[in-house]
Amino acid sequence: MGGRRALLVPIFCASLAACRADPIAQLPDACRIQVIVAFAGAAPTAPDPNFVEAVATASHVHLTYVRSVNPELHVFVVTSADADRDCSRSLARLRGDARIRSVDIDQRRVHH
């Protein structure tokens, strides 16, 4: 099973339009941040590449799929040409899209 999964993940990622090379990431002042996204009203499956590309285009960002945390939460790297180190403008645009339920910065959690 592990070998089959190892083959499926790269195939899935290769099929996503959002996985293609990101020219924005090469800009010296580009914002870049890893986030966890939940899509509004989405079926609990991996994100559809055309849907992801449409959301990214509307928000003026590039979304690179990293992995799914569970069927409803997906990790992406967000890049944009915004010269904004914390990517607050890019995240605000994403959060303002009705197709997005939530966007949270992916950061390590520490148990106390």
C-alpha cells in the first residue's frame, strides 16, 4: 500500500494546475507563506485543480498544493507579488473569497 501511495501523491500533484512552477516566488520582495485552507461548501476530497486555480486567479495569488491534512483541510504555499512580508494583503484577499471558509497560517503548535 505504501508504494502505491508514494506513486499516487506525485501523480496527483502533477495533475494540479496549482503545482506548476511559480514565477512569483522568484521576485525578491514577493510574499511567501504556508497556510491551511478550508474551502466553503466543498466536498471532503482533495481540491480540484481548476477550482484552486480559479480561486488563486481571483485573489491575485499563486497557490501551490503541498498536502491534505484531512479531507477538508489542505496545505498550500501562497505567493504573490505583494511586497508584504507577512502576506496580510494576500491572505485578506483569499479570506474575502466566498469559496473560502478559512485560511490560517500553518505554524507549529506547542502543547503546554
